[in-house]
Amino acid sequence: MLSDWELWACANQVLKTHGENAPLHVAEQIGALALAKDEAGIATWKAIAQRVAELMGKDGPTRLQ
């Protein structure tokens, strides 16, 4: 598993690359890994998904203006 810092860096990069479509990209990655039965990969992308949601302001702390 990646470190917390690495997971945040991945989430940030996913957002920079995919913008509003970031959640869809994450879901596609998790789906592909599920088909490959890659449990470690699924866990990593789920952790990234949580951070992407937080960075997007969903399921995370309220962002200050």
C-alpha cells in the first residue's frame, strides 16, 4: 500500500488529469482491477477514491472560501 502522502498525490493528479470526470476514472480503475482480482490494487484505488471525494468537497470537511 502506498503511504498517505502518496495517496494524496495520486488523488491530486487524478483530479488534475480528469477534472470533474475523476470519480468515473477511479471507478473504471477499480472495475478493471476487480476483473483482474487484484485485491491490493482495489484497496489502493478505494483509498484514492476517498481522497478524490474529499478534494472535490464530497464526504469531506467543509472547504473554507
